[in-house]
Amino acid sequence: MALEIDEKSLKHGVLTLVVTLVEVIQEALETQAVRRLEGGDLTEEEQDRLGEALMELDEAMGEIKAEHGITASVADLHRGLDDVVDEVVDKLINPARWAEEEGKSVT
């Protein structure tokens, strides 16, 4: 049996995944930047450069999503990843509740 692959769909899916992962990394960078700003670790020049770089990255990501028509699919995947992360964090914070739901006891 031959495997039929829709090349356009495959490219769309891979690009959606890559852009979504870049956005997740971008969010982590922004969080770290805010921490450094609040901690007073950056000079005014470094703050300006960091702000400009993050804005340029945000603009570039928006252009890529619009150009390839993947804005909605990136948002959907991003929400899905956020839900998975929230569930994992909740399991780490509340192991007893998760064990109860699965009918197990926590020792």
C-alpha cells in the first residue's frame, strides 16, 4: 500500500509547528527580559536593544503567519500546548488530586 502525502498540507503543518515553537521560545525570552528589567540588570542601551529585537521578532512572526495563512492554526496549536503545560504543572502541584482521579493512592 502506497502512502499518499499531501505536500501542501505537510508543509502547512510543519511550518505551523515551527512558528508555534518559535512563539513559545519568544514568550520565554520576553519573560526573562522582564525579569532582567525589573531586576535592574540592564543598561538603558541594552533595554532599548532588547525591546527593539523583541518587537522585530514579533513583527516577523506576524508577517510569516499572514504570508502563509497559518495565523489561526498557530493560535490553535499554541492554545493546545498551553493546555498541556497547564495540565502538567497542575499534576506536579497537585499529585494527590490526580492520583485520586486515577483511583490510586499517593504515598
